[in-house]
Amino acid sequence: MKLYINSFINFLFSIVLLTLWSCSSDSSDDSDGSNSVSNLVVSVNVVGTTAANPNGDGSGVVNVTAAATNAVTYGFKFGSDAEQESTNGNIQKTFTNVGTDTYILTVKAYGEDGDSVSEVETFSVYVEENTDDIIPSNLVLNTTVQGADSNNIYGDGSGVVDFYAQATDAVSYGFVIDGNTEVMSTDGTYQHIFDDVEGVENHEVIVNAYSSTNDSIDSSDTIAVAYYVGTPPVWADEFFMDGAPNSENWTYDLGAGGWGNGEAQTYTNNSENVKVEDGLLKITAKANGSGYTSSRLKSLDLFEFKYGRVDVRAKLPSSAGTWPAIWMMGASFPEIGWPRCGEIDIMEQTGMDKNKVLGTCHWYNTSTSGVASYGLDTSITNASTEFHTYSLIWDANSIKILLDDVQYYVISSNNASIPSTPFQSDFFLILNVAMGGTLGGEIPSGFTEDSMEIDYIRLYQ
């Protein structure tokens, strides 16, 4: 008698909870358009039901089918369990509580606009003792990143990913994204939008396949997905894969020789001088006992462009003697040399003053047959302890340079302003940390190493 009373109390409690859930979630009264959801019909079939066995054959298996006009997905909630999603309106559940019990099922049909209608069903199920466990097998997870192709391998920037899981003897699937709450699906389909962080990020996905006896197996995967607010960049390097910089984007200038500026470093492509780690490109200048090493990356012959907005989020070295630079040269450099090819310095910082950054353009002055330059500087705080965004806005008539979205530099770059202007042709990117030289200045005797860290580079056109 005590067991019966407890079961009856739990049953009444479930009715109250589910009634409140159904009333609070049903939005059908607010939707009276032609596309609103209506005519929800629910069918509950307890397997093995006969006149002699009105509550089933003891297997505990129940099949539920739902259909509604204009529905795009369905939700099934057994008692106080979490709602399970199904796109086809079908679900199977196996109850394992031995004996005969009565259950409450709330079914919701959802429309495209988020409106819904719901129905509540009550049914009884008989379960025999020693029902065998069913273990799913052969779990396969397929992943489709929206917009992914050979040119956009991480997707179109929407962050939308479709998952499809299938396993033998599975009746439902649970998706866990980046350690968050499990989301249930009865047909193995699930769509997720990765919109937490802009750029390209790796995400951990776990899918659990559940049988009718609630036994499960799981599989996991790591996927890289692009997400951007608004229009995505036409080109970007997000530096999210540890190791060497992407060889499809970057090659190197190597060696010593001062580089025309009396610089003290030797450029290498060694990992101690350049690597991608923890989502950052790190260019490190080091003392090696007899001199200094560093790295200089360039996109020459790999990525070149004309016009657009370039955003570079970076943290600069703090040590005196370091000369970090984020800059560009004309793609014609190998043929006509500098300064005829033109140069745009998006960001330079001297080794003497770490509270300023410089923006400069260089070109060939046909009147004097020499170098022409125009540069300005602006104050910056915490350049070595915080990331700042260094930007270029370049079109056919002008070049503008910005720090944290504040413009501090502009030059007219058309033919009327600069005869034989080089700023109407393709340029390539360069990233480096020099030591000493004309802007690096004197290197302290105690210098050991320091780095420029770059979070991303993005080009918008």
C-alpha cells in the first residue's frame, strides 16, 4: 500500500509540473498567421498491447508519433525528464521501472517562427523483471560546416554547423558542445551556431547514442569553425593551429646584413623565433651569445591584394632595442625594387619609445629621384601588456591608418598627389621584429628575448 501511495503522489506531482511547463511554453494563442502551427495529433503505442496485456508485453517499449500542420520540429517530454527534439515527429522510449506505472507525456510542435502547440498524453506501461540491456553500436557522426568549400574550409563565417549521428540500436542522441549542457535529439540531427568568439576556433563535440534501455556509447570530434559578426573578411589568418605559421599564407625573409637599416638580427624560420601557439602568432627576438635572431614573415607570391581594410590585433614587445613592424610592400618589389614599389607601414614602434606607434608611407619621388616619406605617430598605453587593433583603410584616393578604430593618419595617394604612385597596385604583408638599427636604437646589454604576439589579421573589401 505504501508503494502504491508513493507512486500515486509522484504521478500527481508530475501532472502539476508538466501542466505548468505546457502552459508556460505554449505560444499558439499568440500566432494566428497562415504559417502558424496547428492540428497537433499524437499517437502513443505501448508495444505488445493486447486485450490480455493492456499495458504492453513487458518490454517497456513505447513508440510515439506526432504530426502537426506547419511544424518544423517536435519536442517530447516524459515526466520531469529533459525535452527531446525530433524533426520527423517520431520517438521511441523504453521504460525500465519494473511493474506497471502511469506516465505523463507532453508533446510540442514548433513552427519556424518559434510558435508552438502542445498536447498532454497519459499512458500506463508494464515492465517485466530482467529486461535485457541494449547496447548501441557502430556510432557514426557526420559534420557539415555551412558554406565550407575549398576556398572557405572553415565555413562562410555564419558559425552554423549541422550534425548527423547514427548508431545501431540507438533511439536517441545527446550532443555536448564544448562541455556545455547536453542537447537531445531522437533522429540524430542537430544544428548548432558557434557564435561565442569571432574568428576561427576549434570546438569539441561529443555525441552520445542511447538505446531504448538508456544504455549508451559515445564518440567525440574536434572541428574548426569560422564565425564573424556581419560580413566576413575576404581573407584572414586567425593563427589557431599550433605549430609553424600556415605555409599557404606565409614565407620568410632569411639571413643577416642589416636590411638597409643597420639592424643587428639574423632572421630565421626556427620555432624559437616564430611559431603559432595558444591561438597567437609569436615572433620572438632572442640574444644568442654572439648576436640576435628573430623572424620576418611575408605573404609575397602567396597573398597579395589592392585596396580594403586590414585589421591586425597585436601585443608588442616591451624591451628597448626592439623594433616591431606590421607593414606592406608593393608586389612589384622583386622587379623594380624599393622605394619604387611603395611601402605602407600600418604599425611601427621604435626601440626608444614604447608609448607611441608610427604610421608611414614611402614611395619614389620622381622630382628628386629619391625616397619620399610621410609619417605620423600617436600615443599608446599598455602596448606590451594588452592587445590593440592596428588598422589600414586603403582605396584609390587615400591611405588611412587607425589605432583601436581611431584614425590618426591620412595621405592622398592618387596620381594628382603622388606622380607615378605605387599605391594603385597589389601589395603584400610583412610581419617582423628587428633589433637595433635606425628605429630600434641601442640594444641593452642585458637583453635576452621579447616577442610580438598577433591574434589575427583580417582583410575586408
